[in-house]
Amino acid sequence: MTTTLEKPAPVAEATAPVRKRLGQRRWGDLPVGVRRTLLLAVLLLAWHLGVTYGDANPLLVVGPVDVAKAIGTGITDGDLLHATGVTLRVLGESLGIGVVVAAVLTTFATWTKLGEDLLVLLTSMLNPLPAVAILPLAILWFGINTTSLIVVIANAVVWPIAINVSQGFKTANPTVVAVARNVGLRGWRLVWYVLVPAALPHTVSGLKSAWAFGWRTIIAAELVFGVAGKGGGLGYFINDAKTYLHVADAFAGLVTIAVIGILFDLVFAWIERRTVVRWGMKSAG
């Protein structure tokens, strides 16, 4: 009996689908930091080429090299560092107040039906309201100072946190909550030991949203109304550069805002990896 052996496929043909798949996934196989750094480099190069070879007015638009020099000067003389510090300090104080208020509201809403109705009513009214819209009233009440900014920003950050944490409380595993009640956990102990850990993914999402809302609000308030702490913040820095046609300084302020946004995004991503992803409450994505 003779056995007919099939002719093996050529190596090139056999490995072609594999090479094709690898080629399609080559970009995705790179570390996320490398991918985003390369994209940033492409954007900076496009900016540089557009300014260098485009028909841009040098009095209105400058390239990344001039912006880098302006950032270096702002760091050296301390103006940009001071403005950044003022903005971050005011934002941090406002976030702290917002977190406390949101914690009180969500805890009250968990305990009683009255608190739940109050939270729903307040979020329905105030969450869609642009925070800057109440700044004129805050200025009338408190003056053109840091207090007005804190009031406005705290109002902006309370509702994203409260909505997300409240949703996290509602979606907690009912079996776990029932067991906790059976072993005697009530009131703040139930909230602290059971609901808060269960709502951690929603809490992190709420803090990210609150930070974004607060960051946009403080920059807009400083830009439009000139409200800031002593010496002015980043918005005031940009507006002052615009007034005196220091275009490179204005771009330096904008780039600083963007860099801070990237840094905060990295911080929140690190927190998620160390908590909700590590504990299996959320996939790494």
C-alpha cells in the first residue's frame, strides 16, 4: 500500500497570514506610553512645519520652539510656576470642599428617602448649570477674590462626585449588603465598610469628572473675569499675555494646562491600576 503525502505549503505562504496579523497589530503591540509619545511627537512636528512653512502671522502664532523657550523663561523667572501654583492650590481647596459636601449628601441619601429625593432634586437643577454662570453672583456676594472662585468650583465638582458615588451605592451587590445588615452593620458603618468599597470604581470616575469640570471652570473664570488669588493664576497669566501681545507666553500657558491634564490623567490611571483593576473590580482595558 502506498501513502500519498500532501506537498507541504511553502514557508512563505504558511507564514503570510501570521505576518499579516503581526503587521496589523504592530502598533497595538507597542507600550501605551511609547504609542502616545510618538503621536505627541507627530503633532509637535506638524505644528512646527505648519508655522515654519505656512502663511502664519508671527505676531499671532508661534512654533513649539518659541513656546518651549517661553516656558523655560516662565519657569526661570517664576511667573509661570507661580501662576500654576495659584491655580492648583485653589482647585485643590475647592475639590476638598466638594468631596466633603458630596460625601455628606450621598450618605444622607443612602440613609433616608428624604435625602435621596434631595440629592436627585439638587443634581437635576445644579448639575446642568454651567458653573461660570453663577460666578457673577459669587463676585457680588464675596468680591473679586479667591473665595468666589472656590464657591464656584466647589459647586462644579460636587455633582459629578455625588452622582457617581450614589450610583455606586445603588449598584452594590445586594447580597453583600444584606449580609452586612444581618451581622449588625447600620448607618455610617454600613456606608464606610460596605458601600464605599463597593462604589470605588464609580468614586474614581466621579473624581476624574470632577477634576475635569473644576479645571475648566477655574481657567474660564480666570480668563473671563480675572478672578484669581494673589498674583493671578494660569487663566490670568494667559489673559495678561494676550493683553501685551506676548503670544509665546499665551501658548506657554495653554501648553502648561495641557501638560497638567496629561499628568492628572496618568495619576488617575495609576490609582485605578493600584485599586479597582488590581482588586478585580474593573478590567485593565
